[in-house]
Amino acid sequence: MQVLLDTSVVLDVLLRREPWVTESAAVWQAIDDERVTGWLTASSLTDIFYIVRRASNLQAAQGAVRLCLKTFAICTVERRTLEHAVDLSGSDFEDNLQIACAALAGLDGIVTRDKDGFRDSVIPALSPAEFIARLNSPEE
């Protein structure tokens, strides 16, 4: 199974944000255990760098990006991805871009805490808890 992680899920782990860190860390652990392949959009890395730097410092931000590059596969963001995203019906361009990246990469799902932002997605959106439950179900 291959899933795209919404930026917020990654930040929950990196910044140990309560109350979400436990469920988000379980998703990350499944990736570390090679039970699934986790993906990020290239544009998520700039957001992660900015937010971690603002919350901590430059070294922490650089370390966060390095860790993400080591852990996740990266969906490229190129013109066709942006054109696909801008044509999607959702009102949040960042969410649309993540949907477009996941669709063009042929991924199986998007793990997010904001399922409403992915309501019209052609790729199933799951909360971290739903994803872990699905991953641990006998059918998977």
C-alpha cells in the first residue's frame, strides 16, 4: 500500500503536537517498518521547513527535512500537477495539489486529519486512526 501523508500528519510527529501525535506516529511507524510506503509532496517539504523553523530553529528545520527525505518517497510538483490541481473542485489549493500528486502517482490513499478538505478526492482520504485500523485489519 502506498499513501500520501498530509503535511499536518508529519508535523504532528515532528513537533509532537498533542493530541494527534500518537495516531500520527503510528502511521510513521508503519512506514518505518516498511508495512507501507509513505509519500509527501515536494511542496510539503517547504511548509515543514518553515513551520519547524518558526517553532524551533534552523537546525531543527534542516533536520526535519533530512528526516523526511530519508523516510518518504517524494511526489514531484510540476506544471501538469499544478494544472490538475487548479481544475479540481475543492476550495483549498494545497489540498487539491496533494490530491493531484496522489492521483498522478497512482497512490492508494491520503492520510489526513482534515478529511473534509479531501471530500471530493478520487483518492480515499483516511484519518490516521482509520488508516492504522485498515492496515491492521485481516483483509489488508
